[in-house]
Amino acid sequence: MGKLSINLLGTLFSINASEDDAYLESLLDNYTQVVNKIQSNGMRLNDLQIAILAGIMVTDELFRERAKKTDYKNNTASDDEAEKQTIEMIKKLEQALNAK
């Protein structure tokens, strides 16, 4: 079981997960890179908007990878699951940001 301390967008919290620490750190590093890319583009966004946009960008990356492996247009079950995961991620981000 791994533990990850997250300090991003003015929010600090820790999570425990079944994955190892190195894997969790790599997830956070990837997400942080996406957040930094959004912040550096010059748009004036608040932290919640940045978090949501980063979630959408990561989901886009997931969709593109799935499309490489399967015929994306015929894979509606994956679309539904990805949508559910995206909605759940947005809810968790909103809760984390509102907990400040």
C-alpha cells in the first residue's frame, strides 16, 4: 500500500492507495506537469478551473490511448466508463478544493 502527499494548487492532503509509492508519485508528477502547462499558457483561471481543465486534458490523453488500441467509435461501454470516472474525478477535485 502506498501513500502520497499532494500539495498542488494551494491544497495539501494525503491519500492511501493500493499502488506503490513510486507509481503514485509518477501519477502526481504527470498531473502536475499538466497543471503547470495550463498555468503557463497565460489564461487567467482560478484553481478549480485549472484542476477541471487538467482533468479533462488527462481524460483526453486516456481516450486517445484507448483509440489507438480499439475502434473508438464502436466502444460505447468505454466511453460511459470514462465519463463516469471523469465526473467522479471532478467531484473529488471540487471537494478537495472546497475543503481549504
